[in-house]
Amino acid sequence: MTERYTLHEDPRSGNCYKIKLTAALLDIPLETLQYDIMQGETRTPEFLANINRNGRIPVLQIEGDDGVRFLPESNAACWYLASGSELIPSDRFAQADMLRWMFFEQYNHEPNIATLRFWLSIIGEANLTEQQRGQIMAKRVAGCEALRLMDEHLGRSEWMAGDRATLADIALFPYTHVAEEGGFGLEDYPQVCRWIEQVRKLPGFVAMA
């Protein structure tokens, strides 16, 4: 069965970029439809009814012989595209370890590093609410801790999981490599910097918009 893929995205989003990077590394054609989340374009009645009731992107649209389906959540979409490829280890432990780092990205990394990037570089600090400003320091501390854990791990391992690039690297790369846009100093994490350059050298790599 031949499938056609369309990514509903905001190109500023690292979560959307994960899916584009996965597709590029696997040489999978991927069309895109762009939305401006700052203008509420994912909260329209049409989007909520037809694309994602949660009103969020990315959403991977999958068209095949059995019709059109929509898959929200970036890591789920990456898994779908990479199923059966070398981006998912065959070894049981390595696969679980890859998932561990993908969960880490969503629970420890993205809520702090990506959120500060969004607040400071896209919304702008002057436009933040008092509550958001009050959370900046805590998110900076937690984000630095996430980067420290990555740096420590990458001091012992070339990649995040296993002996080659996997979805763990793809999940963590987007918001890590632009962490300075959220006020994080990547020069404090030399192994993370080495790894960033290593990911950029992967065959088929595409840069974030």
C-alpha cells in the first residue's frame, strides 16, 4: 500500500521539525500545510472538526487505500514514519532506551527549553503575563538540568540510544540546537555541541526553517 503524507505544521515549531527531519533522513516525501499558531489558526471550527480536536499541531495526515487518517503528537508521528527503519533499534533494550529519551524530551526537556524559546523569542518577554514571567527562573533551572543530563550521557555514548542515530536523537535535536533562543548557553555543554554537529552531518539532514 502506497501512502501519501502531509504535515500540518507551524515551521517555527521544533515538534513539527522532528517529523520533517525524520522524513528527510528516510527519504520519505512529505508535503506541508502551514498554520500560524499566534493567529489561532489551529483553533478554528474547521481545524478542530477535521484535523485535531485538541487544536494543536503537528498533525501527520496519512492518505492510503483505506482513506485519510490524522495522527497528532510529534513523537507518535515520527514513530509511524520510522517504523521498520534503522531509526528504531531492533534490540529490545535499545528500543526501550530510545523511548526513555523520547519520554524525557517531552517531560523534562521540551516543557522548559522549548517553552522559554517560545516565550522569549516568539512571544517576546515584554508580552508575557505576570504568571509566565514568574516561571522563567524555574524553567531555566530545569532546562539547564536537562541539558546537563544529556551532556553527561553523551560523554559516555556517541548517540542518545544505541550505537547509531535513532528517534531519540531526532526527538531531542530540534529544541536543543536552538536552546540559545531561550537564553541557554550551549557552550556550557561541550558533548551536546559535539552531538549537534554530528546530527547535522547525517545523510539527508535538513535544517529547521
